[in-house]
Amino acid sequence: MQKNKIYIETYGCQMNLADTEIVLGILKNKGYTVTKDAEDADVVLVNTCSIRDNAEQRIYGRLGNFKTLKDKKPDLVVGILGCMAERLRKDLVEDKSIVDVVVGPDEYRRLPELIDVAYNGDKGIGVKLSRTETYDDILPYREDGLQAWISVMRGCDKFCTFCVVPFTRGRERSRELDSIVTEVKQLSERGFKEVTLLGQNVNSYNDEGNDFADLLAACAKVDRSMRIRFTTSHPQDLSDKLLYTIAENPNICNYIHLPVQSGSNRILELMNRTYTIEHYLNLIDKARKIIPGVSFSTDIIAGFPTETYEDHVMTLDVMRQVRYDGAFMFKYSPREGTKAYRMKDDVPEDVKSKRLQEIIDLQQQISFEINQELIGTEEIVLVEGKSRKSDKFFAGRTDSNKVVIFPVTEGINEGDYVKVKINRATQATLFGDYVEHIDIRNDNLALIA
Ligand code: 5AD
Ligand code: SF4
């Protein structure tokens, strides 16, 4: 019997979710099939994240479960993919005897070969980083749906001092514009309604003189009923041209994820973020002028080395000034190999926790207030399906990525755009009533004309 059933679990960021689809694309081309049940699999793959220590600890815990599975089924192949594979390399097979295959983010093409190595009883290891690999020609394996990711560039050259990504994902490189546009077309033909263009720093996208704004405009043109999102942007590289491109294309969402990390210039410098808080706030003001109604989200780190109470208060101040729609908030976690690793991790754990909690509490309050202000307004919602909690309700999202829940109404289908009047709001969710259907394609074309 041929051993060809793959089970894969994905941890970490959206880039990893997109990579998993590339991995499955590669393996399906070689005759592998996908199973959703680890017990049923011949090969178990874990696509991993190294960004913070707790991410790695969770994955180690999960490997413990797979060890039990392997004890029952000794010829099961267990593979580690992604950032942890890159970071820990051979140590993984040495420390974790259950691991047979270790493949970093730039060597997924070799995965079929490395799985064969494991079938033959050896360890399959591929952890070279590449300056050119973009998996341009690989068609990712995607189940039908409304929302898809496309990674448009890989790697990062920024070297923020806390961040392991430049080491695990290597140097920046961009995919060809034409191949991305072709993929957007294929997704549109399959009925997808939303595409998120992904990269560690999408604003440094560059393909033969085409920058990220050119790419966004080209993708937005493909199908005006398709929403285009993107993440992540670096405050140093977000250009005016990009802001105007968002403003001019109604189907590019008015939503920018713009990690600030800290509100203190001293800390930003130690982080090598290459901007000041004044530059950052100017950028936010400019974006708000050029794109009326634009929303922002951010990433914040609490307790970076040497962070004082005053630095922390500056972060809270910036949050109050910008009023983010949402934030990903983390405690600083020292990562081996980074520059910050050599600084003393001198903010005590309980202080880090307290500061993080203050940041979270403030963000929740701001998100709640922003959502309360939407009560009484009508929002355009892309219907994603039944709500997770009850099949009497639909769930969808606004342009600014807010979840909207409203009662199931005859004539509404997944993938429709509808107007919903908001009548209640929590910190995380808007609730409302269906008003009418929207012909989004024609409305958007009319806005451009
Ligand atoms: N500790 C805590 N948070 C980190 N991030 C990246 N590296 C670390 C680290 N060592 C956060 C940053 C980044 C997001 C993806 O993860 O806020 O923007
Ligand atoms: Fe890491 Fe900074 Fe690159 Fe983001 S921009 S991936 S935080 S090094």
C-alpha cells in the first residue's frame, strides 16, 4: 500500500498559513492526499513559529502528543517545517528523536524527497535559506472559500533587534507581479471574495520597478467585487503613493496594520525600528487625511530591555492618540541570535505582565468606544456564513475587518455584500439588522469613474 496521507498543523502568522498551502500544493503534485485526522496519516507535519518562546513551547507540547501516536505506529513520519525548523535545525532531530524531517521555509520544494529519505530510515533535513525562492510557480492548495492569502514577498531585511524572522526566513525577495495577478484572477473565478497580500514587510515589495502600490492597484483591478487586504506594513516604508492607491481603489480595504511596537523614541531606537514616534504619528495623520475613515491596527511589545515606567506610559499615550481598532500585544521574549538577546532582559516578569495587562485593558476600552460609535450607522458587510455561536445568525466583516452578526434573513447567501444597520456593539463584535443587498461591483466601478 502506498503511504501518501499527509496531516498538517499550522502555528503562527498568516505567512505560515499561506506556506502550508504551498507545501500542500507541492505534495499534492507528487500524489499525496490530505487527511484531517492525524491518526489516519502516514506523514504528520507541523508548520512552526519561533517568534516568541511561548509559541515554541506550545509546539513542543504538541510534539509530545505525536510521540504517543508514533509509539502506536512506528513508521509514521513526523516533520517540522517553518521557523523552528530553521532556527533549531539538527538539534531538533537530536533532541526530539521522534522528528524525522526538518525543513525550513525556503526548502519546501525538497519536501517530497526528504520524506522519502525518512521512509528509508534516515533523517531528512533541508534548512538552507535562499535569496531567490518565492514559490512563484507553485499553485497553493486551497479549499473553496471566500478568503485567501497570497504571499507576495518573503523574508525581512529590517533586523529589528528583538526579531528572529530575518534569521528564520532570510533576506527579502518579491514574487513576480504578473504571477500574483494571475493568482488573484484564478481566485476570483473560483468565487473568492477577499484576498490578503502577505509579507513580513509588504511595503518593500519590488518587482522590476513595480512597487507595492503598483501591485495593489493591479490586484484591485482584477475584480472590483473582491476585497483586497494586505499585511504587514513597516512605518518607515509606507509611501504616499500607497496611501493614494488605497484611497483611489474602493475595493482595497481602508485598513492598515502598522506595528508601532513602543511609544518611546529611546526604546524604538534600541529596537532598531528606524522611525521616531513623531514620524509615526505624522504618518497616521497623513493617512487619515488621504483615506477618510481609514482604521489602524498595531503590534505592541511590553517590557523590552531597559523599558522604564515612563517609556511604558508613552506607549499608552500613543495608543490613546491613534485609537487603534485593534492590537496584537505581547510581552518581550528574548530570542537567541538577535541583537536584543545580548541586552539584559531586565524588566522583571511581573512588571512585564502588569504593563501588558494595562496595554490590553486600554486597547479593549478603545475598541469598545470605537464600536459604540458605530451604533446607528449602516455598514457594508461581506457575508461569510452562519455565526459560530448560532445558526440563526449570519456573520460577516466590514471593510475595516470588524465582525458583524445579524439575524438570518431569506435571500442572503455566503459571499453576498449587504448593508447592516448596527444596533449593538461589544469590544469585539457589532450586532445589527439586515437593510438591503449591495451591488458592490457596480458601486465600486461607479466610485472609480
Ligand atoms: N518578543 C515579543 N514580541 C515579538 N514580536 C516579534 N518578536 C518578538 C519578541 N522577541 C512581535 C512584534 C511583531 C509581531 C509579529 O510579533 O510585535 O510585530
Ligand atoms: Fe521582524 Fe522587524 Fe522584520 Fe517585522 S519588520 S519581521 S518585526 S525584523
